[in-house]
Amino acid sequence: MINNIILAGVGGQGILTIAAIIDYAAMQKNLFIKQAEVHGMSQRGGAVESHLRISDREIYSDLIPRGEANIILSLEPMESLRYLPFLAEDGVIITATKPFVNISNYPDEKEVLENIKKTGQKVQFIDAEAIAKEAGSIKTENVVMIGAAANYLGFTQEELRESIRAMFSSKSEAIVEMNLKAFEMGIEYSPGF
């Protein structure tokens, strides 16, 4: 078993927190994990990408080869398009719908979403921003997306809950509970293709 996950977004969206939550869940199951990151976080809004490779046997490369990602989990729709060459034929795209417009010539929102649909891949669009606000804070958008991807990450929902608890345990109990609520709300949108 190997699960190749590409996380994509921009600086400030919590991509590396998603990676840490998934990493923790993998470590608790004694799985092998490799992670590679590329981030232009010298300023908020720079592209952030993380390759996660999780397996029950040793993994030698931390980079996902083109055409082998099982899932692209993106907090920014245009970023999901950027990583399409990495997606396997039977791969899944789960992306937030609200763009992070950080360039003057950002394409039309509807056009970006239409281009994602045209890929022929299994796609789930999530209004993660609205769900996160309903959960208590826009800062939980990344945890909403973990919930939305829960069916494809290779962990039980309880394993992911435990990982979220561990990640935010140094914060207040209110922060832990808000993130768990965001996760639960995201699960409601987890596709079962």
C-alpha cells in the first residue's frame, strides 16, 4: 500500500499544518512516511506544495512521480491545476472553490473551476471558507479540507480526530474543539466516488 498525496495552496492557508496532521496519523500507525515541501512563504501568498508519501513498506523518494498522486488536496483552485501532471489516472482532486487572488491577472473564478472539471478526473469542490466561518473561524479552512478528504487519506476518522487533537493540544480547549468541529463539517462533503 502506498498513498501519494499532494497538498497545494498558498502561504498562510495552513498547508504545512495539514501535512503535520496527516504525518502524525501515519506515525501513530507505524507507517513509513516521506514528505517534501516547496514553499514561497517569504511573503504571505507564495505558492506552497507538499508531497506526502505514506506506505506500509519503506519509501526511498520523498517526491511523488508524475502520474502517481492518488489525491490532490488544494486550498486554492488554480494551484490544483498546477499539479495535475502528478495525478494518477484514477486520482481524485478535492479543492476549495474560493481563490486566493494574489496576482493582478488571476483568471476568472468560474473559468478556473470549469478547467478543473474538464480534466476528466474525479473532482469535489468545497466552499471551505464558508464552512470554516460556520465552524468558528476562517483559520480552520485547512481542517475543513482534511475532513473533506477523509475518505482518501487512508486513516479512520477517529485516527484523524486524534491527530487534530494532538496538533492543537498546546492551544486552548476551545481551539481544539473548533478544529474538530471544522473537521466534522468537512466530512459531510467527503466524496464517495
